[in-house]
Amino acid sequence: MSAKIISGTETAKAIREELKVDVAALKKKHNLVPGLVTILVGENPASQSYVAAKNKTAHNLGIYSEQVTLPADTSEEDLLALVAQHNNDPKIHGILVQLPLPKHINEAKVLYAIDPGKDVDGFHPVNVGKMMLGEQCFLPCTPHGVLELLLRSGVETSGAEVVVVGRSNIVGKPVANLMLQKREGGNATVTLCHTRTRDMDFHTRRADILVVAAGVANMIKADQVKEGVVVIDVGVNRIGMSESGKAILAGDVEFDSVKEKAAAITPVPGGVGPMTITMLMKNTVQAARQSAGLE
Ligand code: NAP
């Protein structure tokens, strides 16, 4: 058996088309243009390319976007003042502070300073708490993308044995939480694995749906999964450089061997990655609607 490939590129494209229509309708009916500001401190090349991709996508969808780039020695106080300024700017509905921040800045303090109503990354504790309670909130973009990929691929989560590898606050924990919520896309029986898990293979081998977010290239091999599993590979690992100077990427799952056993699998690149930015755009549109009392 060779798996169905779950294309994040195609799914993200479909969602972006829907968002384009939503954005145009908001403008026409309510004279409302969703606005996003991205704030980048320092010159981390990966962060620079993520922020550029976010602004380009926003622009393509008709979302107003501002990019603020600050020097690496920006003080915490100045960054907090900038966040406060955008909290009070009516044309900005979403604020994204690109992580990681330089070491001298307290990341939590900055994220907590963002108005929860503009926290389109879904990292503010108010949104994290609401997610946990199953209330309407901004869902963190990558876990939301994982959920949306499963839903739109017609994968049944209700009653499924879901195993998540990785327990970070931005991927593993929220994925696990979302998949056990009592609603569509949830209702799974969830196991969360990490480096202290005693026998990880025992868990991965009984997964109906396996979500891997460990950050270890090709860590999951074919003998660690069962026939017919659905695999969502969140990992993005740079394993080399092409002759043209482009990074060569690998997921956390050994794609070529695992796809022979799986029912469906996401590739890297072209899987979860494109979904993350798309969910950020979805949250920005949601934030604009909320600000106008439309949700
Ligand atoms: P992270 O903060 O480093 O967390 C990794 C988690 O995996 C930790 O909980 C760690 O366990 C666990 N882990 C690591 N090695 C393991 C092993 N050998 N066995 C079992 N568990 C192991 O990483 P992250 O931010 O969640 O990101 C994970 C991966 O997803 C990375 O490759 C990242 O680049 C990728 N990512 C992709 C997107 C996207 O849009 N596609 C977005 C975010 C992240 P402990 O807690 O015990 O240390």
C-alpha cells in the first residue's frame, strides 16, 4: 500500500481562496480591512523569511499588513511600548511578535502584553485558557493547521487513538488538547509522548493518527507505525544545502518508508508548513470581524 498524500499546499490554497472572498466581502459590506502587524527584533535569517512570507500572504489576500523591524539591541521597554501602540491602533486587528526574541527580552512578558483580542498567534494565556475550555478563541496557528488538514482530508478523529510526539507549548500540547475537545475534529483518545516516555514505540505502533512534532529529522521509521495509520509530520529540519544554496528540509518522519505502510501522510515540505501561515491569516480576519462585532 502507498499512502494518500495529504497536501498542505493544496489545502492551504483552498482556504486562502475562501479568505480572499471573506476579505473582499468585509471591505464591500462593512468597509473593514483586516490589519496585521508583524514585529521582528534582530536579524535571524529564518525569522526574516517567516515574517516576509506572512506579509506577502497577507498582501495577496487583501489584508493590510505592516512590518516593523527593530535592531537586535532594542530594549524590552521599547518593544512593550510598540506593542501597546498597536493594541490601541484601530486599523490593526492582529499583532504578531516573531519568536525567538533576543535573550535580554522576556518573551512571556511581551506576549502577555498583546491585547488577547489581537493575539492572532494564540499564545496569550487568555486564549490558551479558552482553548482548553473549548471556548471561542484564537487557536495557535500550527495546531489549528493540523486540525484543519485532518478535517478537510476527511480523517475521522472521533474515537481514534491519537498519539502526539512532542509536548511543546506551541505544537504538541495544543494539538493534544484540540484533539480531545468534545466537538468535530476532536473526541479522540490522546496520548502525548516526550523524551521521558518509557516505551515510545509501544504508543506510536498503536496510533490510528500519529502527529509528530519533535524536531528530530527522520526519527519515526516504518517499524514504529502500524498499517493504515494517518501521519501528520509537523517537523521541519534543515539537513543540508542544495547547490543553488537552498535549504534541504526533512520532516520528523522517514517519509519514503512510512508512506508504504500509512493510509495517509503529509510531506515535508508542503504539509503542515503552508497551513501555519494560512491559519494566521484566518485568525486575522476573525480578529477584524470580532472588532466590528460581527462574531
Ligand atoms: P520543541 O519546543 O523543541 O519541542 C520538541 C518536543 O519533542 C519536546 O517536547 C521534546 O520532549 C520532544 N522530543 C524531542 N526529541 C524526542 C525524542 N527523541 N523522543 C520523544 N520526544 C522527543 O519543538 P517545537 O517548537 O514543538 O517544534 C517541533 C518541530 O516542529 C520542529 O521541527 C519545528 O521546526 C517544527 N515546527 C513546524 C511548524 C510548521 O509550521 N510546520 C511550526 C512549529 C514547529 P521534551 O519535552 O521531553 O524535551
